[in-house]
Amino acid sequence: MLSYILRRILQSVIVLLVVGLVAFSMFRFVGDPIEQLLGQERTQADVDRLREALGLNEPFVVQYLGFLGRAIQGDFGISYRQARPVAEILLERAPATLELALVSGIIAVVLGIALGVFTAIRREGFAANAIMTVSLIGVSLPTFLIGVLLIWFFGIGIEIPVPWGDGTISTKLFPTFGRGEVVDLGWWTTGLLTESGRASLVLPAITLGLYQMTLIMRLVRSEMLEVLRQDYIRFARARGLKARVVNFRHALKNTLVPVITIIGLQLGAIIAFAIITETVFQWPGVGLLFINAVQFVDIPVMAAYLMLVSVMFVVINLIVDLLYVTVDPRLRIDGGTA
Amino acid sequence: MTDPVLKITGLTVEIPTRRGVVRPVRDVSWDIRPGEIVGVVGESGAGKSMTGNAVIGLLDRPAHISAGEIDLDGRRIDDLPEREKARIRGRRIAMIFQDPLTSLNPLFTVGQQLVETIRAHLDVSAGEARERAVALLDRVGIPDPGTRVDQYPHQFSGGMRQRVVIALALCAEPEVVVADEPTTALDVSIQAQILDLIRELARERGMGVMLVTHDMGVIAETTDRVNVMYDGEIVESGPTARVLGAPEHPYTQSLVAAVPRPDRKLRRFPQVSYGGRETAFRIEDLARDWPARPAGDGPFLEARGLTKRFLEKGSLIPSRRRWFTAVDDASFAIRPGEVFGLVGESGSGKSTIARMIAGLYPLDEGEVRFEGEVVAGAGATEAARDAYRSQVQMIFQDPFSSLNPRHRVDRIVAEPALHLGVIPKANVTARVGELLDRVGLGAEAGLKYPHEFSGGQRQRISIARALATQPRFLICDEPTSALDVSIQAQILNILKDLQEHLGLTMLFISHDLPVVRQMCDRVGVLKDGRLVEVAETARLFEAPEHPYTRELISLMPKTDLLSNAGLAAE
């Protein structure tokens, strides 16, 4: 077991190095940061001096190794644009993204699995068919469009005439811009403790989680239908077990084995997709930071962000692989056949 | 005489479909008395399993009981509401399924599954339930039940799993057990043990057992009474000895006659003629255009010291890798024009040898010689291998997975011939049509897809595919194990014709000893990857030398009961 984990970690490190190399080499084509940093009024001497100071005239490999060496010590360099350490900027922005990703991830997983199981068990029912039809929208609409539609409906709001009270109800229910009020815990800023922070989270979290939720739901449904056809489910019913036990103990656990992998990958995707959602809702997270960095060719920020995302992907996948082994006894290496 | 514990009267099952109502079970009546084993025998689609499912109340919707009644201990149960039916299920009527590999949930230990079933029916604590589980495992003959109760299903062998399945069925001491093909997926030695266990338990606990099977041998050995089903109806029923020994209905007569006999060799298999199921196989037409290629002297195919190892546990360090030897130093020779059989239980290496000879697995050691030329192993040249490939074809066990479901039949049949360049491209359509016609499917079969055919028809497609290259050597890996006895007789007769009229040499692999007796000229017996005995078929069956061969032969279901009417000995 230990050798398995060590091997997986070694593979993860190799993946990270490769991702870093690819990301770093790509930045050479994004544009010249010097162009952005110095205004129109510049001399060749200024350009040379800055290039020298930032180490941009070194060969590519030297730049990459230098980047890696410092990154291992937690130093991702200084942002060209903000002139502050990148690590500091990222740490400041990370809580916003992580909170958003966490909330939408939980929505996606909990609702996705619940609806998936429901639509599988009540395959013929009207509700299940309605959910399946609506879920097509979630799968097929792009994230930014969902975001914009939500802003239009809940942010700008429409007036619905009703025969009581003032005569209309407004659908303007949630803020659509920024994080609202946040509480600073010193090392972490959270919006979950204030009314406006929670309200601000609703629309971005739905936007970000909707696609993942429908995907998980459809996956759980089709896996579950497959599992329900298996002999051991028929046998469980023939043994007189209750439908609840058969569905939620026997069928669900077997359904989750393949679903875990996808959920892991999707959690990574939530963080990656956050770029779009954060842009639409002006959410002050790392995704928005990255988009701005791209515009200004802020290479240290972009490199650090990509490394961060790939570390998260790799860690999530490692956890998924370990979970897999815990759930499915057949994969345990020491569980030999007797 | 005691009253029946289970009584079925005029049972009819209906399935509404778009094309009207189908009745897979019609007006079926029989009963089981306590401690009695009643067989229900018939071919696939006869409605046997459907009857079993109706008894336990597990008909898949939209199938439902439309007429008749089922009484348990004198009380009608088929019209009870679902909640009460669920209370009978497992507690008073239990079920044993066919495939022990798929009927246990892989993610829970055997103990967890037993305890949950016991506690679903009996009001006991978790500790007591566990004790009961261990006792049950002990009763069904699982050694060291205290340890094994905490293991997962994949840690048990097939036979042991079926014992666990039986233990699960016995959890609440049911009065009736429905056993749906309980031994079909098992080896002959395991089958004998499981049938013994079922018989013992039925006697000891006074359980009535409904044994659903297609295997006449199992019926003959195990049951007290038997019902023969054909196309949804019972055509004959009575005491087993009477029904099998002196069958009255023409269907039962031909079914009994089609059972391969271990005790004597027949020239051809008697075919089930009832219901006009026989389809022509036009061997004379095939033989007319078959190129005459006289074989040389000496052995046709020779296997020398075949060895195959599979990696069991990988490691970066070579000395820490563990290997499993699937085939260990097997040597034999096949003479031109003969059918050479390989028998053994599952895991004995039969299929591995077939694949090594077909060139699908590389050899770890040893060599295969075809008419003296090395075609596999260290000394094989590319040219010799290519020449050999166009002479050999394979027919696989499962006609459902050995045909690509997304290709049309004409493409499937033409593929090997086109690949090897034996048929000129311009003639393909004509040749394929001709072949399909000759194997009895008709030329228009080429335009359809595999799923439109039954198991036996698909195996004919496999045969057409193998014949398209006009090979001289056929490797048949359990070609009829997935088929009904009547279809099996047809396919085996076709293979016999191929040997006789086209002079094909065959390697015939099977776990079914009676079939081997009928088909093969000489037989090799495999045990754990080693070839323990090679002998002429008649000698092997009448005077086996190796103790393992003797054991295998003694375990075959006895067919002495079966009527010998209509059998022409060779």
C-alpha cells in the first residue's frame, strides 16, 4: 500500500514538472512584458536595464530552473504589474475562489447524486423525465450565458404582477457584483459569516456548479441504471431486503465507484471554470487575477496560478485514487484471492 | 402423501408489447412437496426462469401474472400486495441464481451480506446474526468460516461463492427454494458438490426445491419429479425416472435423444426435430469447391514444451515479481484429419493453449510446428508464420461477444478472407453469400447485424467466417458451451461434417466430457496447466490411467436413466 502511494506521489511530481514546463514555455508567446511595463516614453537603455533586472535576457531553461528553484521555497517572484510578491497576492485572493468552488462543488455533488439516484429509481415517473429534460439545459448552455441570464433575472430583476400587496413582485433578489461584506480572520477572509457575503455567493455558486451538477446527475443515473440490472441487485431483492436497503446500500455504493473519478476531475474543473464565473460576476478570486495578468503579460502571476491549479488537480486525483481503493476491496493489493 | 408446500395452478404470464400481448408462460401447473426436488427443464426461451421469477414475485415489469394462482402452504400468495410479497421473499421462498460471480455484491464482505439478510428476517442482535452467519457458512461446507466470514466475494472461488449464495438463501430457513441453473457456470467437480449439498439440505430441512435447468444430466441426478417445458407450456411431467426413461411427448423424446452420452460414441448427434427447428447445412456444396490439399506424412501440428506464464504481482525489481504458470511444459501432436480434444476444468490452461497455437499469445517456452515448420516459438520465421496463419481459423465460445455488433454480417464473414487476401475483392459479395447460404442462414443474412440472430445462428456465422479462408486447421474453443442442447447437436454435427467431408483437422477444447467423447478421436487431459494424460477417446473413457482423469469421469452426471430410443451407435 505504502509503495503504491509513493509511486503515485512520484508520478504526481513528474506531472507537475511537465505542466510547469509547458506553461512556462507558452508565456513566451503571450507578448513582451516590457512593452506593458514601460510607457510610450522610453529609451532603449530603459528597456535593456529592466530586461536585465527581471532576468528576461537569460536563456529559457535558466529562467525555468530559476523559477522552479524559487517556487519550491514558496517564492513565486514579484508581480510585474502590482510590484508585490506573487505569493502574497495569491494568498489574498485564494479564499474567495476556494469558498466559491467549495460551495458550488458541494451543491453539484449533493444535488447531482441525489437527483441522479432519484431519476434512476423513478425511471418512468413524470418528475424524473422532467428533471432529465431540464438537465439538458444545464449540460448544453455555456457557463457565461447561464451567468448572464441569472444576472438578468435575479440581479436586474423583472416585475411579476400579482393580485396582492403592491401588485408586483420583483425577482431582484441577489447581488451580482463582488463578494459583499467579508470578515477578515487574519489568514483567511470569508464571506460566509455575513448576510451580504452569503447572498453574493448564491448566483456565482449556481452558475459555477450547474454544469457539474447536471453532469454528475446524468452520470449517476446511467451508472445506477446499469447497477440495478446486475444479478446481485436481483439477488438482494430475492433475499427479501427492503427496497431502501437495496437502492441506497447495495446499488448506490456500486454506482459511486466509477462516479468518484469523474467527481474528482470535475472538482478540478470547477476551480478552472471559476475564471469565467469570476469574470462575469467580478468575483475577486484568483481566476479574475489570472485574466488580468494575461492582459498585462504578468508572467510570474500566470506561472504561479497555473502551478497552483495543477497542484490542486494532482492532489485531488491522488485523493480519488486512494478513495477508490478504500471503496472497492477488489483493488486492494494485499487482498489476494484465496 | 403430504400436502404440497408450493402449488401452481394454471399460471400464465403476460408481457404487453407494441406488437400485442406475448405469453411466455401459459397454463402451467405443478407442485412441490416438502423435501422434494422438482425439476423444470427446457431450452432457453421456454419460460422456465420466468416461472421461477413468478413464484418468488420478481417478474420484471411489464411482465405480470394474468391468470392462475400460486399457493404457498395452502395460502394464495400471487395476489398479495407488494409489501407482503416482500415479506415472503427470502423468508419463506428463497432463490439461488445461476452465476455466483455476479450474484454477490462485490463491495461488501460475505459476513455483511449474511448479517443484513438474517436481520432483515429474524429479530436478532448483530452479534447473534454474525454467529448464525458463521454457522451457516460452516453448514454449506466453507472451511474456516470464522475467518472467511470477513472476506470479500472476490476472495472466494466460483464454487465457494455458490456455497455462499446458498447460505444466503438459507438465512431464514425458507420452505421453498427456487434454484435457477445453480450449477451451469461451475466446473463438473464443483457441480457435483453443489448438487449434493442442495439434495442434502432439501432432505435435512424438508425444503421443497424447484430446480430450473437446461441440463438433462443434472435433472437425472438430482430431481424426484420433472416438468418439461417447451415454448411456455409444460409438455410432459412426472417422476424423473419415468419421464427420462420412457418419454411420451415427441419433444421430450428428441430432447432426451439430443443429450450427448458419455458411455458410447454415436455417428451423429440425434437432433431435436420437434417444432421444425432444424436448419440445413449444405456440406456437399461446400465440399465441391473445397481445394484438395493432401496432408503430408507425420504429425500435422506438433506442440513441444508449451509454457506460458502470466504476471501475477508486478514489481520494479524483477526478483520480486510473482508469476503464475498457466501452461506448464505441454507437448502433444495432432495427426492430419483428426479431432484432438483438450479437456480440463476452468483455469486448467485449455484456452491458453488454444491461443498459443492460434498465435494469439506469444510462447514463453517451447514451440509449435505445423507440418514440420516452426510457426510459433523461438525459431519461427515471419514467412512460416504468415503461411500458417492462412491455414488456421478459430471458433470461439461465446457467439455473442465474438462477433462485432456494429458490423454487418457480410463484413464479419469477409474480413479474415480479405485480410489474408484469399478471396479476390471482386468476388467477395458472391462468395460470402454462398457461404452464408451453405451454413444454412441464406445469402440475405449478410445484410443484417449480429443481434438479429439467435445463439445457434451466430455460431453458424462464426463457422462461415472461419471457412471463408478455406483453412485446413480449425481451433474450436468451447464452441457449444453457450448453446442449448438442440442447437449444440446441430453445431456439433456441422463440425463433424467439416472434418469428414472437407478433411479439416481440429483442436477441440471443452469442459464437457460427453461432448468430447462424441467429437474427438484423441483427448488430452489438463490439470493446473499440465497435460496429465493423452489417449484415444474410447480408451480414455473406458480405462482412464491417471487418477485425475478417473475422478473427472466419475463426476460426470449419470445418464443411465435416459431413454436410448433413436440412438444409432457408430
